[in-house]
Amino acid sequence: MTTPGKGKKIENKSLLRLIDNGMCSVADIRRASREAEKLASGENASEMRSLEHMFRILGDRNRLTIIALLSGREMCVCELMTAIKTSQPTTSRNLNMMEQAGLVRKRRIGKWALYSLADSPVNGAVSALLSSLRV
């Protein structure tokens, strides 16, 4: 079997076929392994967890809809829950999650909470992606 270095043997048969067919090299495999190890360690590990959390938040249709709606104007929970057809607790939970992630900000007026998009590079990218949607 082919050895990628450091005494480790490649045991994945599909990967061995790719190497044998010249589709990838042992050097490429070593480099990819080193890069993945760097991403999984130290400060990178923490940053990767943060990004994973952000993508989970953005992976929900209701939360994406909230971002699209808030890109037009500030809204209260009752407007958002009506728009996305969810209960008040579910809408508030989504907004709280988004606020903690830095995607939305809350402004209180008495007992009312108004939400708007926070200044965030993520919101800029998501808004650009959602710009093709017509409201």
C-alpha cells in the first residue's frame, strides 16, 4: 500500500485508486491532512466552531426570511411572527439566537422590542445573496 509519510499507510481503497490513476498524489494528501489538522487545533478550532454555529443559524428558512425582511426595515416580533407564520415564542427564540450571533440588534421602546439588522459582514453577504428575492 502507498504510504503518505510518517509511517502511515493509506487504507482507503477509493483513495488508493485515485492515486493509482494519477488523480491525486501522496503529497497532496499529506498537505490536505496537515491543513485539516491546523484547522482543527488551537484558535482555529474556536473560530471553526463559531463559523459552524453561524452556518447553523443561517441554515434555517425562517431565520433567512427574517434577515430578508429586516433588510428592508425595523420590525417588531408581532410583524415577524405573522410574516413567517410561527408562534411568538418560536419567533423570539430565533431572534434571540440571531441577536447573540450578532446578526440582529434589538431596540426597546417600553415593553416593545424592535429588531433590525446589525452591522455585520455576514449580513452583507446574506443580504446580497437574498437580493434576488422579490418582496
